[in-house]
Amino acid sequence: MLLMVLPTEFLSQPYPLDEETIREFRRTGHAVVRGLCPPEHIGAWREALVEAAMRHNRETRPLEERDVYGKAFLQIMNLWVHEEAVKPFVLSRRFAEVAAKLMGVDAIRLYHDQALFKEPGGGPTPWHQDQFYWPLDTPNTITLWMALVDASPEMGTMEFADGSQEDGFVEIGEQISEFSEAFFEGYVRGRRFPVTKGRHLRAGDATFHYGWTLHRAPGNPTSVTREAMTIIYYADGARVTEPRNSFQENDRNAWLGGLPPGSRADGPLNPVLFP
Ligand SMILES: O=C(O)CCC(=O)C(=O)O
């Protein structure tokens, strides 16, 4: 059980986001934001987030018994609902404000959070679009992906296809899998999208990407777990769409309070986090 007092003041303080980062985000569909969680605070938050995630992790199979998706990472969802201690981190106004400013929207809601831990020997994360899973009618959706430990490209930081968000939904009828990797590898080459390779991230640095930006990550052959925390947001005012696949139907029930298609996406798990 965590006994330390977690630093919270900075979570409501603005981050000095520069115009160049915003321009680059809108053009390429992704951006890096250094020190979003300041170096002096990330250690304590890492400990709390990892402890919470591991308490709720239900994956016990060895890597070799899992499919491609299961090998890519341990995925533990909506920690803020299950663990009071990590709630201020996920609901941070500082983080949500950066997300809103990158997209250029006035107000932003929480979709959900997830811890994504790529274990030693974990496999690659295949090419995919996040919004394949989300029944939302706006392109203004965004994922914050924060490194909880210093992470090198060799450990599996993310690669992005620059500008791919402009294509919107590329409907391939399949989720994250060997098929999505092969299909999108050809697609990215065919569309001549430049690929931004994985970056070196310090603990507390974050990348952001649009829900439609194609991205992937290599496997982790190192002996250190690539621990990352993600928070997903969308522009306030978005509506729930008719689910286009079974995953979207699951998401509608799990994260959007089962709200019917056509209604405003403002379920009890979707608080406005900025302003
Ligand atoms: O952490 C990973 O390897 C993949 C993460 C990802 O695809 C995402 O956060 O959208």
C-alpha cells in the first residue's frame, strides 16, 4: 500500500506549450511534450501508477501463450475509477489543457485512461488507428502517452505516420493484429507518409497523437519494462455514433455509460477536464 504523499499542485498548473509544437501537431498528427510531468514529481507518480496498475492487472499468461495483441503490452484500464490515489493524475487540468490546445478546441472531456506496459521480451505494437475502437463523431480525439521510466526507441517508444490523420477512418475491418501491421505497412508506403521514428523519452515526457494518426511501436528486447500511462480525451460536444464494429459497441457501454447513438458523449465517466 502506498504511503507517500503524492505531489498534486503541479497537476493544475499550466504547461508552457509553444506555438511551434501546436503547428507541428496539427500538421503531422503527433507531438512530443517534454517534462509534462516534471522530473522531480514523476518518480512518486510512477510508483503510484505502477502499483495501481499491477493490482488490477488480470493478464497472467506467459508471453509465449499470448496473441500478437497480448504480447504487445499489459493493458490496465481506467485506473482513475478504481484507485483513488491516481485520480488527480488522470484528471489533471495541466495535461488536459495541453491536449485541448494541441487540437485547438475550447473544452475537452475524458474518454478513459490506460496503463500500457511493454514487458521485457514483449512484442511489437502493430500499426493501427486508435479511433477504430471509439464510437465518437469528431476527429478531435487525442491520446496522451507518457513515459513513466526513461524509454529509448529500442524499448518501444512510438512511431507515427506523419499526416495520416488527414485520411480519417481507414476501415480495414480488423483490430490491432498481424493483419493491421501488414495492411498499414503497405498503406503508409503507398500514401508516402513520412514515418517519424521512436524518440528517446525521459520519464515524464509525453507524446500526443490524434485518434486517426497511424502509429506503432517496436518490441522490447531489453530487460526493462517500458512503463507508460495514457489518457485519452475528446472535444466536448462530440456525439456518440452508431457502433461500426463490436469493439465500438463495447466502448460505448464501457466508457460512454451506454449512451445511445446520436446523444452527446457526456456520460458519468466523461468529466470535462478543461477548462
Ligand atoms: O504503448 C504502445 O505500445 C501502444 C500505445 C498506443 O497505441 C496508444 O497509446 O495509442
